Amino acid sequence: MEKFFNLKGNNTSISTEVLAGLTTFFAMVYIIFVNPSMLEIAGMPWGGVFLATIFATAIGTLVMGLFANVPYALAPGMGLNALFTFTVVGTFGFTWQEALAIVFICGIINIVITVTKVRKSIIVSIPKSLQNAISGGIGLFIAYIGLNNVGFITFGSVPDLTTFNNLPAALTLIGIVMTIILLLMKVKGAILIGIIATTIIGIPMGVTNLEGINISFSAIGAPFNDLSTTVFAAFKGMGTLFSDISRLPLALLAIFAFSLSDTFDTIGTFVGTGRRSGIFTDEDLSTLQVSKGFKSKMEKALFADAIATSMGALLGTSNTTTYVESASGIEEGGRTGLTSVVVAVLFLLMILVSPLVGIVPAAATSPALVIVGIMMVSSFGEINWQDLEESIPAFFTVMVMTVAYNISYGIAFGFIAYVIVKLAKGKAKDIHPILWGATGLFAIYFILTAFNAANIL
């Protein structure tokens, strides 16, 4: 183990790596509660997504640890699962099987751009301000979903705050307050503890339903029946995805949105946590931009991330991506892939709690969505809001994404606003060709949608 992970060379030990793995696990295990609830809205079977989440997390994290030897964990990404459910399935009208096919294609594309110089072009094409706006906008979107799931906001002639005789909304508020306090006190596993505590408080309130508890071997095995529905469903979706040529622009738009969000989430996590800790060096970053293949740890890590997306889609979940919560384990001293291996093993053990997970109400997972949203909007701090060239595209990205309840539309309006601003300032040369192409596709999509709505097409 010492030789394989080079523990001494990375100034760490087995005990430190195990502690780091435990810390990362508790920081991100909430995903096994939240992801099935999110994708169930898209029509997917809860039990199948529960197991797909665990297996995708374990496989992706093991590849990261054993191949790249870095202390990062992967799981179905928040924001990406919202894009899957509310945009690709809800707005674009694809079936969940077709959406899984789109995620699978996205993973293949990410593998290709990881082994070629294409990734350099993608990395430099999107301005940093737009990257931060997209990340923060998704954070607001996720928080909004969490509140909306329990009727926290009512929609009459005008949107309004619910009255708190709505018990699920009241329980959600309790959960948010508890989780915030735990986070401020720097309690490890604060989000998980918040979910469990909120579920328990929901029992006397009548929000948590205990009738579904069945602790037995058959209950533990029950989700596997659902898993048979989700495994390889992406191939079924592939058979119908391109059968209607009129939906091709929407499919391409969805693939682009998935790839864009996944790529920058992952690179942002690596750069933000890896450089400060010394896991990734300046040489890793410079190699990333000019080389092909796997000549650095970061390239290996990006490849592991891309593999995980495709594997997750085949199992039956939305994009699997590198989790920023890995930073918690890195802060505890995790420096090698042994940290990742520990996380993977702990996630596999969560299969045993499946009979209990099913009783967790939306009011207990909604606070987790709000808290994750709070964490993601920190990227707004990287935007220079005093500079209109940055703030105008960022504003439209965030506003449209949240108000229109559509992540892709937010990205589209951000790109279009960016191009307009640069043209108005006489800085057309600052617009990368990839950004020109993406903006053109978005504009064509909106024009065709308008014509179709007006019965012109």
C-alpha cells in the first residue's frame, strides 16, 4: 500500500488518509438521499437511482484513486441532476432513457477532449466571469428547487411566501436552520446530520412516514429490482434519441450544456483545491494545456472523471463529476488515492441502509439543496460586478437560469449577452470561435422556437 500510493513521497500516512476519506464521505453522502429524489421527478425508479448513485460513486472514485492517485471523490453532480430533470426531460421533452443516452454521449465526448488538445480550446473559450456566473446561477437554481419542492413559495397571482401551517415547509425551515448552525460550528457531516435530524423531527409532525420501514434482507435487495430497469437504459434511449431529426438541435444543446457544466465544475475543483494543497503543480496545469495523453496527474484525474460520467449513465444516473466536498478530506491531510478508496468502500456499505433511506421526506432533503446552493453561489465573489463587461453577461446568466427555471437558457442568455457587450465595445477579437459557434446555435434555437410557437414552421 505504501509503495502503490507513494504515501511517504506525498508526506502522508495510512491513518491520515483513512481520516481524510471518512471526512470526505460524511461531507458528500447526502447525495444518496438527494439524487434519487431529484431524478424520481423525471420518472426514474427511486430504488434504481439510489443504487446507481452508490455504484457510480464507488466506481468513479475508485478509478480516481487507483488510476490518478489523487484524493478526490466523484458522485452524480448537483446542478447536473437538476439540468437532467428540469431541462432535458421537463423542458426539452426527452424521456429519461434518452436523457441518460445524452449523458453517456457527454461522457464519451469528455473522454475524447481529455486525450486531445481540444480541452485547451474549451478551457480558454469561456470567460472566467461566465464560468463563475454559471456555477453560482446553478447554486441559486438548486436552492430554489429545494424550496419549491415543499411549497415554501406559493404561486397565485404573484409568488408569495407560504404560511407555515404548511408542515413540510415548516420542517424544511427547521432543517435549514439546524444545518446552518452545524456548518458554522464546523461539525463534520453537517449536511448528513441535518438530513437525519430533520427526518426524526418530522415523525411527530406527521411529515415523515414510518410505515415503509422494512428492515430485512428482502428490503435491502428490493432496490436491485429497480436497478434492472435503469442499467443500460441509456442504450434504449440511444435507439430513439435521434429518430426524430427535428429534435437534433435540442439534443446537441443538452449535450453541450452537460459537457460545459461538467468540464468547468471539475477543472474548477481541481485548480481551486489542488494547487493550494500541492496535489497538482504548476507543471500539471501547463502540461494540461499543451499535451495529449496522460502526462500529468491532472490529466489522469480528468480522464477518471470522464470515465465516471459514462459509467454512471450506463448504471442509470445523471452526470457523475468530481465533488468539491473532496476539499474537506484534503484539509484533513488527504494527499493520495487511498483517501478515494476509503470513500468508495464507505459508499458501498450504504447499500445496507436502503430500507431506512426511503422514509426520508422531501422536507429533509430540501435543506441540503439550499445549503449546497449557498456553497455554490460563493463563485459570485470572483465576478467583478463593478465592470459592466463582466456583470451584464453574468446577470443575465443568473437571472434567466433562475426565473426561467432552466439552466441551459441561462447559459444561452449569458453567452448572447457576452457577445453583444463585446461587439458594442469594439472587442470582437476577444470572442473565442467556440463561443461564437455556441452563441449562434443558441440564437438559432430561440428563433426556431419562436417560429414554431407562431405556427410559421
